[in-house]
Amino acid sequence: MSDAEKWYLEALRILRLVLGEGHEAVAGVCGSLGEVYSSQGRLEEAVRMYKLVLRVFRSASEGDSAMVAAGLCELGTALYRQGLYDRAMKRLEEAYEMSRRLYGDDHEQVAAVLNNMAQVLGDQGRVAES
């Protein structure tokens, strides 16, 4: 276990105790843990964290949210890294549509999601579609 993981887990324990499972601060730490797990190749754990992030931010927002869009993109990327291309693409498409509604067509977040979608298609050999 890395030092970062230990500290995030301790922060998560405290925040859950003090603020409750559904608080946005808890989701923030879960997102950071997801990044740690993803960087370590612990993709199932990363996916679990990103799903928790999405659940919290979806319940905290009514409609589109930048945090939900980012969470969808992170989840899609982790699923892609697991080789779960169809599931990854579904999440990335959700992130793309939400990002377009939030930011318009010409925004760096929209471009980042499109890039991730192209990677998924490219790795599936669907280069013409990417």
C-alpha cells in the first residue's frame, strides 16, 4: 500500500464518520483514490471508486453537472483500461453529451472526452469510426 493510498483511506474514514457517505468531500477523496488505483493498475478498485463518485454527485445535482461529466469520463477510462470497451464507450458517450450541454461544442473537456472515445474505438480496430 502506497503512502498516498494510506492517507486517502484515512481521510476517507474520517470524512465518512464526520460528514456521511453521501457528502461531496467523500466523493472527492474517492476520486483521488480511484486515480491512485488506476495508476497502480488496480482497475476494479478504481472502477468501484469512480462509481461511488458518480453516485454521490448524481444525487447532489439536478441535471447536468461538471462533476458528473468528469466522473463519467474517469469511469469510462477505467473500464476501457479493463478492456470493457462497450461499457467504456457508453460512459464516455454520456460524458460527451453532458459536456457538450454544459460547455458547448468547442471546449477542452469535450475534446478530452472525444479523444478518449477515439482511443476506445482505435484499440478495437475500428479506426475508420475513430
